[in-house]
Amino acid sequence: MMNRREFLTSTLAAGMLTPLAKSLIAAAPASTMTLGYGTYGLKSFTSEQAIDLIAGTGFDSIEFTIWPDWDLDPAKVDTSRRKLLREKLEKSPLKLTSLMENLSVQKPGENLSVRLERIKRVAELAHDLSPKNPPLMQTVLHGSMTSKGILRQYADELAEWVKVADSVDLTIAFKPHRGSTVSRPDEAVWIIKSLGQPERLKICYDYSHYDLRDMTLESTVKEALPWIAHVAVKDVVPTEKGTRFVLPGAGGRIDYAHLLTLLQQGGYRGDVSCEVSGQVWSQPGYDPKATMKTCYANMSQAFEKADVPRPMKNR
């Protein structure tokens, strides 16, 4: 049986446009989704090396991890290196979609001004690396207690983040994270709505943090979709002590083709980025190159199965 793309190609080649073909063309997506890879799983490589590796594997996009003391820590990357990285990105087929931070709301012993200054530095790096299309900043929020009172306090701090983001032209996508104060999409949505749905505050969707917690793929996508600006993919599996993150597709629990279909049907046209958990890359014998190839094989197959188009320039 022909898939949608093959059917449209055959009817156009034959000079025919049936009512069905017309309806499929009308329903076709306006643009593509990118399949990306983050340097979180490439800590032993420079950012320059990561660009070559990720592009060479076939990915469409890249997410840089920019934590303190990592290779691309904004506080330590000088102007000349930023320029060279920008030029390298411009020559590569990769789109820079995200900068991964690691901020903690109300971190004990740390003043809010420290986090606001880090956000400003992220924005500077984002604009230096991709002036025409700056990447967003994605981060978790940390914490461990959950109540509406705590969420209100988190919302109050995020309101301050948004003020800075507005002033420096930066979009912030925060991730509801398993075990953290904000661990569910509905909690993230509550915060965003409580702040009047600011344009600069979005959600990073990662189903591995909701699986095995009585939250379905369908319900979480539906709830978060209006605010999703970035999608991270990895698997989670049950263990005797709780759960453990593994590579996307390795756990066999998440139907990524179905996820991509839900996102596409909902109008999402952003990045879907493979995230290699620290629970993976910290293990003895970790092979970053083989890991990258596995992620690409699993997720590119999901894109094909879902018939979700990707940019053609890197394939």
C-alpha cells in the first residue's frame, strides 16, 4: 500500500488530482520538524567536534549544553570563539534550536540576581551564535515539594525571568521534570496561565518524565501543546528502585511515531531532540558515537513511520 507521499507523487506525475489527493495536499504541513541531538551526551567533545559528529550522523539540528564548567559555558566562551562557532554553524546543515541550561528556582544560598544574570548571558550567547534565528533556552526548575503554594512561588520567580527574557529577546522553555516541584504538564500550564501566558515562556515537552506515572501520551500532548516550544526524547524503564532513563526507543514503552503524529496534527513544527541522560553517559564503557547512531536510527525510523517531513539538506 502506498503512503501519503507516494500517493501524491503518483497522482501528480499522472496529471491527475483526485478529490482525495486535493484534500491531502490541503492537509499537508506548512513546514517540517527537525530531528536533533544534544551535546549533553557529548561532554568529552568540544562544541566544534560535536557539530561535525551530529551533522555527519544525519541530524537536522543541535542543542548545546551550556552548564557551568561545560565546554560552552557562556561565562567562559570569548568573542572570537563565538564568532568561529557561528561561522561553523552557518556552514553546517544543522540548525541551532536550543541551549540547555540548569537553573534552580529558589536555590538555597543563591540570590535570584545570579539566575537572572545567567539568563542574560544565555541570551548573549544565543544571539552571538545565531543572530538571525536565536535558539531558545531550555531548563528544568528543580525542587522537590509540590503544592499550589510552592507553585505560586515558582510562578513569581518565573515572572522575573520573563521580564529579563523580554528585554534580551530570549524564549525560555522549562521542562516539567520527574521528581521536581514542577513535574507534570498541568503544573507547567498552571504557571504559564497564572502569569497571563507570556509570549517568552514556553514548555519543553519530554514524555519520559510522565510515563509510568498514570499520564498518557495523548493527554499530556493535548494539555501542553499550545505552549510546547521544544521536544526532548528519551525512554524510561522501571527498576527495582524506581525508574531509569535509557535511549529513545531502547525501552520500548513510548510510541514515537504516534507522538510525532500527535505533534504534527496539533500544529507543532519545532525541534525533536534526542537527549542522552546522565544515567546513560555516566556509565562505564559509554560509547558516545555508537549512542548517537542508535538514537538517529530509532528516531529517523519514527519520523518515516509517522510520515512527518524533515528538512532535506542533511540527508
